[in-house]
Amino acid sequence: MTIKTLLTTAALTIATATSGFAACFDHEEVSMTCANGTVYDADTNTCKVVSG
């Protein structure tokens, strides 16, 4: 392999690794989806049935 091929491979590997990290970095808010007729209860971290 030539040095050009090695450098290209290394650059693509680093770019892929850092883009995956950047996509998941500093996310503190999570979205919770509950079924119809239920609502998310943050105290118990579960979906509760809506009554009434």
C-alpha cells in the first residue's frame, strides 16, 4: 500500500469515529412515548393510564 492510501484510510476511519461520537454528545433530554390513553409519569418513569 502506498502512503496516500494509508493516510486516506486513517482519515476516513477517524472521521467516522468522531462523527458517531459527535452525534451522541451532550444529550441530556430523552423523549418518552406512551401508548394512546396513557401519559408519562416522571416520578415513576412509567406510563400511567389516564382516567376520566
